Amino acid sequence: MVINTPYSKTNPGYHNPKKVADKKPIPPGMIATRRLWLFRIIALTIFPILLLLAEFSLRIAGYGFSPNAIIKCQVNGTDACCDNVKFGWRFFPKNIARESEPFIFPAQKSHNTYRIFILGASAAQGTPEPAFNFGRILQKMLEDKYPEVNFEIINTAITATNSHVVLQIAKDCARNNPDLFIVYLGNNEVNGPYGAGTVYTLPLANLHLIRTGIALKATRLGQLLTDLADSAGAQKNAPKEWLGLTMFLNKQVRANTTQLEAVYRNFQRNLKDIRQIALKSRSKIIFCTVGSNLKDSPPFASLHLPDLDPTEMKKWDDIYAQGVEFELKGDYADAIERYLEAAEIDKHYADLQFRLGRCYWALAEYEKARERYIRARELDTLRFRADTRINNIIRNVASASAAESIYLTDTTEVFERNSPHAVPGQELFYEHVHLNFKGNYFLAKAVFEKVQQALPPHLIKSQRADKHQILTEDECAQRLACTGWDRYRIADKVLNGFIKIPPFTNQLYQQQRLIQMERNIESLKMYLVPDALENIALQYRQVIQKSPSDWRLHWNYGKLLTEGLKDYKAAVEQAYLVQKHLPHSYLANTSLGAVSRGLGDIDKVIAHYLEAIRIKPTCIEAHYYLSRAYHKQNRIDESIEYYSKTLQLQPTHITAYNELVEILYNSDNIDRGIDVCRKALLFVPDSAILHCNLGIMLDKKGNRTEAFKELNTAIKIDPNSTKIRTVLEAILKKGN
């Protein structure tokens, strides 16, 4: 029997002292290296696998949205491609995301088709009326000159976007057999996503960070992280609703700042990459410089030199005021003298340069006026217009390559040639950058000449020899049904949707502009009388007969029938034709919903607006009219639900607030009604009717002191309101 001892080899706890002595301790550095390599292996294998699994799981669960600008769809069982109404969610808060005009085209391109993609922002889209944008005018010119060619012009332009967004759109277009890209882009580089003056995203200068963020939002995992961050209040300062240029009032950017240098640098890089995308897709590309209104669009905002001391500031103000006084009297030479004296103290104030331009213009010194107008644009601290540097970048990118596939349309030169004394103004523009029909015509005509150079010989060899002239402006207007009624609608929209709203209200000479525009609108009212409307309806029918597949013609004709002639039955037919041509779009359903409202068919109103929301969950119009429709059917809970959703999407929707409060009042849900009124007044504090309704609610709860306070506030805001005075008197009598 062997006895186990502490030193016995048969003892399980035995350690050979010699062996222990022979073992060398592992150096700490080697342990750290091994752990580092283990972490690297996990990071390179397991971590990516987990991310892929998470991404795959989110896709399977149906979370998120397609990040592409162009998505697949079907029309009558045939594969097609169409716009993605959710694409803008990658770059904007969802409730204010912008979108392109609806489009749809066959997935398979026929042999005689020439496919053109237009890239850009609101000016390329055709704001304020996309039916008359330069792309549609260009299409009429091309169809007239080359009738045997099928021209597909797909306008992917989106309001408020810049080159960071357009680069992603170009990538999607390149996957769909393009023949030609047309780029009209540059107005939103400062204020668009990631720009120095943006309100949509964080302003970033580093292009690598910008592109990484954009790529991340293309994944479902990135979209989840974005949604979680938004719900945690990461975007609490982002706009809650679309307010146009008003959103940028506090986003002034001075000229010649380091922020602007980053904007220019990124714009150039993005344009080069768009150029490369076109070349890799074996497509041709036309770059266009970007025009702006110099003569009739004063700066939106001005800033003095930051280091101007109070004494100099006081002196500048005094001299400037003297110049203004002389200008008002028509003493332009004396005004110029004072303004130049002020410029010696501070020449960076944009309004000063614009006033100099006006005075030189009045004295017929047009070249000097032009120089000052350009300076005023360059110094405008709300930078909504492409400046000289932006246009020079466009020229350089277009001319830097020796490829025969790249063309330049120098739009600014075209506009100068077609403007009095080479200074573009209201002859071509509605306001600062958006082109009227004439402006769009000149742009289309200039681009047409480059398209002709780009067309492959095999497509145009059979063109008609007797068709040499480009369509005139009037001929294009006729073929697109640009009628007197349309001109009235556009003028009214520009005045009330733009010019009467900040920052336009902050521009110099605003009162003169208002008077002129109101006179123009008054002269256009001749097209609103019944006989004129019937004649315009006939014009639409004649044009539609020649272009039956143009959904825009059906859309505008439907608006004429609905809003002008109140012929809802005839409008139904046009709405269904829009739906036939755009089966993927929510627009057809909003049109059908509007017509159904006119016919009083509440069930169809609900059906069409529900479908619109299914396609576009952020459609404010659909949510609002659904809430009203449910109210009419006495479906109170559903009505309240959709009123609440409407107000989430548009927190300043006063009518929706008041109608919701009325429902809550009649349902004896007074506490919630008071809460709704108080929340509403955070967004629209100057609403007399909301203060009045809050007073009524508070009186109902017996809180007479606060009720009187709210009603008195309402009277101060709207002293002529009979309703508010009646309510106040009734409460006073009840108290006595």
C-alpha cells in the first residue's frame, strides 16, 4: 500500500518543485497583446455578424423604410419604377420631409427610348407650380423636334435639398438605365441638410462624417437608432412642421467664413462624384449654373461687421438714414453719396449694397447697379441663392474633364442675355430663385441645345427635315395648358404663400412689391368668371386629347373642375385617371378624397384618405379630413384620434385645434379641452379664437377669473370679433 504524502507523486495535490521552478511567468505585455487580438477577432467576426442579424431581423419584422429614391412597383402586372415618398426621411424629420414630384417609368427601357433624369431642388422641381417646370417644357420641345423618339424625362428634384441628398438620388438613377442627367442645383448648399445654416440636421463640415451618417440611415438598424434618439429628444430643436424659409430666420451665415469654405468644398466634391456616377453608368450629363433674382429680390438679412464699435455703428446709422431719406425723395445722386460714405465704415451690410444698386439703376448707371446687386446677394446672410462661388464650382466641374459626355449650360449667362441690362429680375423670377414660365422656358431652351448635342445619331437620323424651329414660349404654354386660371392660382400662391410671410416681409421695398403683385392678381380675376372658366375647361380638354397620358394635365384639370367650376362629378373622372397613371402615389387618393367631400360621400372620403395615409403616413391633409369625416359619422373616438395625429404633424393647425376643442366640449371632456387649448397657445399664442375657447372651457369649470383673462386677451387680439364679445357678455350676464 502506498501512502500519499504531501510530497508523493501519487498525491493529487502534488506539485513538482522542479517543474514549478521551470515555468516562466507570462509577461503582462504579452497578455495584453493576446487580449487585444481576441478583441480584434471578435470585432471583425462576431460583432459584424450580430449587426447583420439585427439588420436582417428588423427587415423581416417590417421595420423601417426603403432608403432609395427610386423603388420597384408594378403597373397592370408589368414591372416599373417609381418615386419613394419616404426617401426624404433619411435627411429630414419625418413630419417635414420633402418629396419629389410623383413619377413612374417602365423597368425595361424600349429601344427607341431616351431616358433623362433631372437632379436638383425646388427651382428644378418647378416651385410654385411643377406643371410648368423646365423639364416639362423641355419635353414638349424634344417631342416636337423628334416625334419618333420616346423621351422619358424623370424629374427627381426635391424641395430644400442640396448636393448631399442629390448625390444619393444620382446613385439610384444610375441603376435605371439613364441616357442623360441634367443637374440644376446649388441654391440650398448652405441651408440644406448638413449645411452651415441648416435646421434639418446637425451642421457638419466633415464630408466623411456626413456620408457615414447618410449611409447609416440607409440601414434599418440606423433608422431604429435615429427613431430612438428622436423619441429621447435628440432633435428637440428640429422644426415641428414645415414653415418654408421662415424656419431659417435665426440661421444667418456671414460671407467669407470658414463654415462657407466647408460648404463650397463639399459641394465641389459631391458634384465631382455625381459626374463620376454619370460616366460610370455610360450616361451623359449636363451641368447648369444656377440663376437668381438680382434686381427685384432684396437681401433677406444683413449683418454688420462683428468688430464695429458703438461709435462707428452710430455714425454708420446716421449716414445710412440720411441716404434713405434722399432716396425716398428721389435724390439718387445724394443718396449714393451718403451710402458710399457709410460703406467706408462698413461695406458688408447687404441692404446697403442693394440700395446702392437701386439708386444706380434709377440713374441709368446699369453696370454699377449690376455690381452692387451682385454684392448684395453675396452678402445676404440668409443664403437662399447660389452665389458666384457656387456657380464657378459648377463651371469648373463641368469643364475639368476631357470626357465628351459632359456639357455645361451657363444658365446665368442665358438669363442675363434675356434680362434688361443683363440684370435678371421679376421678368424671369417669381421671387428670389423660382422661375416663372418665361424663366423656365429660357432654361429649357438652353438645355435643349445641349440635349441635341448629346443625342445618339441612331435615334435622330429620321427626324423631320421641315421641323427646325424650337417651340415658342406661347406654343409651350399652350401644350402644357398654362391658362389664365393657372396664372391666377400661381400669383395668389406666391403672394400669400411666400411674399406675405417672413423672411420675405423683412426685405426692403416690401410695400411696393405687395402693391404691384396685388394689382397683378386683380387683373387676373377676369379668368375666374363662369364664361372664362368654361373656356379654360375647353382648353384643358383639347390639350388632354393630344396628351392623354400626362397625369399633370388631368390633375390640374381636376382642380379646375373642383375649385373653379364646382363640377365634382366630372372631377371624379379626372381623379381616377390620375390614379390610373400613378397607382403608387398618395396624391390620387387625396384628390379622390377631396372630390368625394364635394359630393358628400363620407364613406368614400374615409376610404380614400385612409389609403393616402397608408402610402404616406405623414399626409396632413388626409389626417385632417379623416377626423372631420369621422365626426360627421358621429365616430367621436376615431375623430379625436385623427385630430390628435393632425396636430402632431402640424402643431399650428388652428382650425383642427378649434374643431377638436368643440368635440371635447360637447362630450363634456372639459379638462382635456383645456389642455388642448393651452398646448395650442404655445404654438399659436396670438390666436384670438383659441383664447376665446379656452375662456369658455375655464368658465365651464367655474374658473371665472382665468376665463375673463383669456376672453380679454382674445378681445385685445381681435377687437372687432362679434363672437368673442357675445361670449364675454353672456358670461358676464350669467355672473350677475
